[in-house]
Amino acid sequence: MTQTQRLDPADTTTVSMLEVSNLDVYYGQSHILRNVELVVPQGKMVCLIGRNGVGKTTLLKTVMGLLNPRQGVIRLGGQNITRLRPDQRAKQGIGYVPQGREVIPRLTVFENLLLGLEARSGRGSSTRTVPDEIFELFPVLRTMLGRMGGDLSGGQQQQLAIARALMSSPRLLVLDEPTEGIQPSIILEIESAVRQIIKTHNISVLLVEQHLHFARQADIYYAMQKGAIVASGTTDELSNDVIQRFLAV
């Protein structure tokens, strides 16, 4: 265990958007997540780091309701959402961009964006338009509304996937390795867009990321090994020693 700051889910000095407590998740008989505790404060970005296969994506899928925990509690804005379905969690205000983006290839960019409105039922406008703010964050999408999602480059698809998640006006944005396979210039654009939405809308972000520059944009990091949180702290404490221990191959 590193001697970095431990972040306490019971800390009442910080308003929490997401709280994960004592989470245990299994695949069949395999124990994947072990007593995971994690907090995403309101209006902050939290980055989950660790080598491949340590359980990061499993944790995000559990937060989204795609996997059911055997033990533990997940709270969003103080509400227990542990047993809610994925669609119910989306309506409660979680936007999710999975690894691989999952853009619908045979729908246009505009149609892909409108899919994001489905999660707004009961929480926002039913107007089937794309807010100008989406195009301010991702200008390239304005010029591609009629193109098929499958015809976009990897970086453009990632921007589309994030924009689609933002269409639901989420309180929490969950991103699983958004820079994977993307050219450096697009990575910088995505970093800038994520920081902008945090600044302007006080959205909370939970990010899984291997790209070190993006990881350092977060306010807080958690490091995982073998399905457990083994270190946490502010990204100012994300030293070369921590990077070597939890990210280097």
C-alpha cells in the first residue's frame, strides 16, 4: 500500500456526486472487484489508473448497472442506485462512454446525437435538436451531421460518443479510456472539452485512462491492483514512483 492520501467516502467536508462503498463483484466464481471504495466529488474529475486487467472497466460497468455487485452500495447524489437498471441510472443523470465508443455505424451523426436525448425523459426538454454548446465543444461534428457514424475516424467517433452522452445533460460523466487509439491532436481537444464542461456545468467525471497527460488533468486519482483500490490522492501526488508501480508495463 502506498502512503498517499486516502479519500474517505464518509468525509462530509466535500459534496459527493458518486460514492462506491464496500463493492464486491464476481464473474461466475471469480472474485473481480474486492471491497472497492471510491468517491467522485461534485464538479471534480477522478481518474482511475492501473494496468490492463485489474478491474477498472468492471468497476465502470458496475457503476452503470451492467454488472450486479454481490456486496456493496453505489450512491449518486446521495441516492442509493445499487439495484437500478442501466436505463434508470441514465435517467438519474449518468452519461456513459464505453471503451470502443459504440457509435451506431448506420445512423448519421445527427441521429447518433439524438439517441442521447433518450436518457433525458422526465429531466429535461423533449426538443429534438442539438444545442449549440455541443458544437462549441466539438466543432467538427457540426460539419458532419449527415455522415454515417461508421464513416468517421476514431477520433471523430470518440468526440461523437462524448457529445451523445452530454446530450442527456448528465450530472456524472463516465469515460472508459477515451483516448485509446486516437491521434495526439484529438486527445488534446477531448481533454479541453472535458475540462470545459466541468468548469461551465459543474459536472463530475469518472475517467479510466492510461494516457498520462490526460490522467494528470484529473483532480483526484485512484490506483487499482488485482480488483482493489490500493492508493489514492490528488493528482499532484501522482509521482513517478506511483506511475511506475501502477501504469508502467
